[in-house]
Amino acid sequence: MEIGMLPISASKRGKLLAAGYTTLHSILRTSTTHLVRDIEVSESEALEILNFATRSNDLDKSSGSNTNVIDGGQTAWDMLNEERFSSLITTSCLDLDNILGGGINCKEVTEIGGVPGIGKTQIGIQLAVNVQIPLDYGGLGGKAIYIDTEGSFMVERVLQIAEACIEDMSEYSHHFHKDNQAFGVKMHPNSILENIFYFRVCSYTEQIALVNYLDKFVTEHKDVKIIIIDSVTFHFRQDFDDMALRTRLLGEMSLKLMKLAKNLSLAVVMLNQVTTKHIEGSFQLTLALGDSWSHSCTNRIILYWNGDERHAYIDKSPSLKSASAPYSVTSRGIRNSTSSSKRIKMV
Amino acid sequence: MAPLNSLSKEYPLIDSNFQTFCASHAIYSVEDFLLHDLDALFASAANHSNSERLKQGIHQLLLIVDALHPPVLNGLQLIEDAKRNKHVFSTGCEGIDALLGGGLRVGQLTELVGPSSSGKTQVCLMSSSTVAKNKCSVIYLDTGNSFSPQRIAYFVGQSSDYVSVNQNILDRIICYPVFDVYQMFDLLHQLKINLRSQIVKSDHQVQVLIVDSISSLITPILRGNGPQGHALMISSGFLLKQLAHEHNIAVLVTNHVVGGDDGNPKPALGESWKSVPHVRLLLSRDCRSNVSNISIIKHPAMASGRSATSTRLFV
């Protein structure tokens, strides 16, 4: 393993190379005092470099177990069995749930994009409420984090959707548990509001800082099961002169979100805006933030208008079929489309 | 290269006398030693008082250097190695296999380039299931949480007769979520160590390594403060090719596209990365008609520009 692969800063790496330490072995042979003298760093920094080098070397020596599984991996069989118990967050629209295979998947990053007014924020709020449906009713009983970059989060609307959700739940329990009167819903709209953690970010640096902080936050609040970012594009679109910097920052942010989703088993939903792209002579609508960003999600859903109806189309998914489904935005939240043709269109 | 004084602990011949002698010729490290004229050094050593010991010291240094470089192979040995070790793995899709000249070749780094949703992950998943059915192990590094065990089970279940066989097949595919380029280096390094010390058992031998996608690991560090991102990219390519050649693995990586100067999409990761993979394939898919197109950008043995089109290249 070479010096280039040690996680140390560029200036220290340059100093090591200039002093003649080009391989890991050469670092391991010296002591802290020699390092301090040769590359002019402090004792603690030299100790840190030696620790990194020793740790990398220890990886060399630790070839004890003869198994093929290096730490951190899982076989496909184990993952398949785990997935059977995986959690899905319903969107309250049956057609949409059907094309999603049951709902939004935890451990995955889903990107939802569409033209303004199509209902992205509405879907975000509906998911923030639906994640709190108790386990008895088939939900996750978790909490939600809502990161608002545009200021489109209206608390009155959340209250409305929460009340509608509780009414639906009590109707369900009334239908299926007619004899058992004590099975009433014990939730109150205020408790639903309490379980949504709301962050308002006003610049891209705040957004990146928040994503970095989320790891610690979710470890403290273990019930969080969904993070909604509305919208992930807003602060990166205007006044960004350095496109290369933007690509780097977005790439890093998406890796962190992927890591959050995987390690803490929660769903990450990113809402995105649209832009036009010149493809083969015509202008087409695509999601914003460019080509590199289009690879930063596990699933992508595009919302669009079809005549007078709102539709959702699965654009990218490793395991779901390409399909589109209609949905509608009502006073009670996201629901099935009320038009007569309720077929799911297979593309 | 190490300074000479660091070698003195392990090799007593390179003592302080020897180092003073070298210092008199402005030789302070092994690199200086290699650049110096050795005949002149020997001649000057002969003129010294303890010339024998000095000559032994020079020989010692030369021995150390000789022990470090890989063995030299001639063409005949290479062909024998290719016949014995460098198999070809089918990807499970005839169109792609035909383009690749049989499939994924052991010892080569194959790259799939394509825009989002063009089928790169699907090709990776399909290849994993085909290789696992042929009783070889696959290591899958997943950077975007796109490894779908259901899809693998679907591919495996398509052409296998017994349901109970599935667990053995699925156990051969091991998935590692990787979110950091240093994490990938650690993992590849551990894999190298494991492979070196492994007793060869045909059922558990790792023969295919898939990185999906390497561009999402490298894009955050490229063109940052200085050239170290670039250096890390080239080192990762080098490490993957070394793993492929020395340990007889077929490596498959995926890359995305960025907008080019004339509006046509071009592969990401820049000009230097172009020469790293042995084989590069470009995928594209027309969403409306569901027609997939794969063409060769670069291949050591097939003509570039050859392409295959199919609706439903993989079901």
C-alpha cells in the first residue's frame, strides 16, 4: 500500500515524498523523532502518520481467517432474507404504492422530481406523516426529518394531512375491529407534528453542514426513519460560478446521504426541480443539477402532467419495472386519482 | 526510496562506514545509488582501505533491489499463463458477450459507460448471477445502494431448475457498501492479502470483482486542491489492474457520462482515465422505445464502433 492511499493531507504527503519516504515500509522503519526532524511536523502529527501506516500494515498481517468475507460485506442470500422484513413507507396512494412495490424503501435514496406545482412538497409532507403510522396499522412508527431549503413547508397543511391520516386510521380500525371498542386510535395530530424535526437551511454551506451533522443527530434520535430534503437543488442552482466545485460538493453530499441511508436503515427522499436540456435538436425537460447528479440516487421518480391528471413515472430503479401511475393531491393529502381509468400504465 | 541510514538496522553490511563512503559520492538514498555509475563506484571502492567490505555493501544493495521487482516473463510464459488462468466469463447476455469476444476476460479491467438509467447496474447484476451460477465467487462494491438481491434472485431463478440450489449460488455473491475512496482502497488491499494467503478451493475462489460505480467515488476528489485526486484515481486504476492480472480476476467497473464540448455525452473521469480500462463499452437506452444500444469504445482485440442493439437486452 502506498503513501498515496493514506488519508493524510496533501502537504504532509508532499513533505514525506520530498524527504524520501515513498513507501509504507520506509515510514514504518523510522520513529517519531526522525519523522519530526525530516519533514518538520509536530510530534502529534508524526504520531498520527505512524498510526495510519501501522494500521495499514496491520491489514497486511491480519490474514488469519481463511474465509472469503472481508469485514463489512454480506452475501446476497443474507441480504435477500433481510429484505423480506424491510420497511416500506406508504404514500397513501394505492396506485403509486403498487408501482413502488409497496412504498418508499428504507435503506435507499429516492429522488422525486417534477415541474413546479406538481405536488412534490405535498408528497414530502405526506411521507413525513405516513412514516409515523404505528406498527399496528402497518406503518413504521418512526419520526421524520424535514429539511426545508425553499420555505415551502406550511404547518397548517401538515396539520390538515395529519388529521386526515388519523381519521383514515380510525376508519380502518372501525372496519376491522368492530367488536373491540378499545382499539381506538390513540394518536393526536399534535403528536404527529411533534415527531417531525424541521430544519430550515438558507445557503448551500448550511445544507452541507446539516448533512454532515445528520449522522450524529439520527444516532441520538434512533426513531428517525425518513429524511426529506425539499428541495436539494435550490441553493445549488443560483450564483454558483464554479461548476467543478458544485459537482464535487454534490458528489460528496450524495455519498454521505447514501451512507446514512444504508448504515442507519432509513429512507432518504430528495425533491428536485426540472430544467431543460438540449438533446438531439429538441429541448427536453430533465431533472436539475446535471449528469453527475443523476447517478446519485438509488431510485428516481418523475412527476408530470398527463392532460389534467398528475402522473408519477419510475425513471430509474435497480429492481422496479418502469411504470407510471396517476395520483391526485386532495385536501386530505396524496390520494388515488379520482378519474375513471385507474389502470397502471406499463411502459 | 528509503534513505540509506534506515537500512542499517536490517542489513549490517550497510554500516556507517559504508554510508560515509556513499555520502562522499553524494549518495544518500537508494534512488541516488541507482542513478550513480556503478562501475565508477566499484573502482572507487577498490581504492579504499576496507574495499572488500565496501564491495559487499554495494552487492547487498543490488540484491535488495533485485528482490523487489516482479519476475520477468517471456512471450511463451505469457501465453501459457493466458491459457491456464485467463478464462472468459459470460455476462449472461449474448449480445454483450459477442461484443466482448466471449465475455468478461480474467486479467482485464472492463468499463461500462452510460447515462443514468441505461442499464449499467443491470449488466453488473446479471453478470454476477451468471458467474455465481458457474460456481465462482463475485465481490460487488456498491456505492449507490443499488445492489438488489431480488433482482439477482430473479436472474438466478430464471434458468436454474432447483429452488434449493439458490442459496449456494446467492452465497457466492458478496456485496460491500462503499461510500469513500479510502474505504475502497482498504477493501481492495484486504482482498489482495486474502487472495495471496488463500488456499485455492474452486467453489470459493473470487474470480470477478465489480465496482458500481467507481465514478461516484472519484468525482468528489477530482480537480480539488491539487493533483492528489488525480493521483488517487490513477492509483485505484493501477490497483484494480494489478489485482486482475496477478490474482486472475475479471474486474468490471461502471462510469457515468458528462456533457462534452459539442453537446455529445462523453465518459466522466477525464482524459487520463481513458487509458486505464482495457475494454470500454458505451450503453444507451431510449426510454420511450425501450431499445438498448451497446457499442465498443475501446477493446484490445475487437474493432471499436461495433455495436449491438436490442429491445430488452435483459428482461
